[in-house]
Amino acid sequence: MKARPIIIISLLLAAIFIGAASQVVYAVYYTIQLTNGNEIKSDKYWEDGDMVRFYTKEGVVGIPKKLIGKIVTSTGTIDLQTQEQVLEAIKDEQQSEQSELPAAAEVNKNEERLNDIKDQIVVIESNLETLTKNRTLYTAQLEQYQQQKQKSEERVRALTSDRFVTAKDSKESIEFEQSKIKDFEDKIREAEEKIQRTDKMIEAQKRMRERLEGELARAQK
């Protein structure tokens, strides 16, 4: 009869031990040291992409790898932390990260703006190179048309004073040269207009380049 109380006491002790075991983990455990100086302890962890996941009293949670400084292996007993404790541990880190986000976003935005300005300047330099070549070409054409017109005018004067050419032949030749002169005049006018338009475009591109270079200088400060 005396054995029965002993059995009951043993069962109670076993129940207490089991209840305690549900909260306390023995043997190897890991200390997750955060970059903000706080620590989280768990009996198991694993990597999952950019996250490190581990056990808490309520189940598995994960935190970004970038919040972790290092993970240290220890032996002994630990009391698993709650999810609330984990959130509290990383709160300072999250606040620090959030405070850095606007600055980081501003840096990225400024870098994008710098690259955009540089790209625009490169395009303008290419445009100026093309426009300068075009202007050189138009100028050469203008000079050529002016010379050809001058030669036709000289031939007209020569035909007018040539006594050995019949009036009919002289008239036909003069009309032909005069038609050429008119054609050259049209080409000269067209070439001059092209040069004027090109000069305006070159000036506009230079003003734009000057403005962008000013923006680039201010953005780099």
C-alpha cells in the first residue's frame, strides 16, 4: 500500500520534467549575434535564400542575413526566445536600416541623374560632330556651286562677244548657260539655308551641353 504514493510522486515529477523540457532545450545551441549588438539564441537554424530561419517558442521565424554579424555555436541549456523577443532584438536594426533608406535612395537617384546627364552629353557631342561634318559638306557644296555659276556667267559673256558664232547658236548657248546659272542659284540658296539651319542647331546643341555640364557640376558636389 505504501508503494502507491511513491508511484504518484514519481509520475508528478515526470510531468514536471516533461513540462520543463517543453520550454528548455539542452545540448548544442546557437547564438545569433546581430549587427546592432543584440543576440538571439536558438537550438537550430538554417539558411533560406537571403534569410536565416530558426526556432522560437511559437515556431519558426526568419530574419535577413544582412542583419546578422555572426552565429556562434555553444553547449548547455537555453530557454527558447519568443517571437516578440526576436522582434525586439532586431527593432533597433530595422529602425537604423529604415533611417538609412531615404539616404540610400537619394544616393541612387543622384547616381542615376549623373549617368543620365553624362549620357545626354555624349549624345550631344555625337550630334555636334555630325552637324560639324554636315556644315563642312554644305560649305564645300556652296563653294562648288558658286564656282560653277561663275563659269557659266563667264561663258555667257564670252558668247555675247563672240563674233564667230551665229546669232541662233549664240542664243541657244546663252539660254542653256542661263538655265544652268538659275539652277546653280537655286542650289546656292539651298546650301546657304542648310548652313544657316546647321549653325542654329550647332548653337542649340552647345547651349544644351553647357546647361548639362552645369547640372553635372552641381550634382557632383
